[in-house]
Amino acid sequence: MTLAITSTEFDAGGPIPPIYSCDGNDLSPPLAWSGVPAGSKSLALIVDDPDAPNPAAPQRTWVHWVLYNIAPDAAGLEQGARQLPAGAREGTNDSKRTGYGGPCPPIGRHRYFFKLYALDAMLPDLKPATKQQLEDAMAGHVLAQAELMGTYHRG
């Protein structure tokens, strides 16, 4: 079985509903995964937008959410992810806060990648990790990865 990540609120490649953006309630969408490989000790999730600030001339990847040490037997995250699975830790997004920061593109239709990683280790407390710190800590520990991409355009 292959690691997969899905949402009941948007299809792969489809539009993310406004409720999950700065134009709505800025809630994280519900996410589900399957196919976590045997031997996984933890999962990590990174949500980012490679189209910032303008998809016609991207200059950087904007990080919206960093999560790690999710229990491998967790089946997903509920809408709003108010209660994370026991032991899960949140890192810092590019808005300089922990937690989910939804789509809020200044111009054009942006792509948002929900990237799930199955790891062969629990990671140390990275107090709170940036995306780069998490990627560095995950190096050599990734057993499998999956991706769900949605799009968002304001107005």
C-alpha cells in the first residue's frame, strides 16, 4: 500500500474552499491518510505555497503549517485541528506563529501543497521548528511521502 493524503473538502488539484483561507475562518481542512508503512515511528506534515507572492513570477515558498511527531496510527486531522494527536508538535510558519495559516494569496491563483512524511524515528523537540529545521531533522529518516495539492484564488 502506498502512503496517501486526502481531504473531504477539496479534490487533488482542485480549489480549496474559502473557509480554510484568510477570507473565511482560517481553519485547517480535514485531512486523512492511509498506507503508513510498517516501521513508521512518526509522521510529519508541511503545508507550503511555492507561488509567493505572484504565481507569474514566484520569489519564494511560503510556509503555512509545520507539524511533526504525529503518531503513525493517527488516521488524519479533523477540521480546525484544535486537538492534535498526543505527542504531536507544531513548528513555526512564515507568519511567525505556530499552527495553521490558511491561503491568503496577494495576487493570482496559488498552489498549496500538503506534504505528509512517514519517518522511521520520533524527532527531538525542535522548539518550535521552522520548515528547514524540520526537513534537516527528517533527513535520512523518510520511509515514504505523499502530497495533496489544492489551489486558492481570492475573490
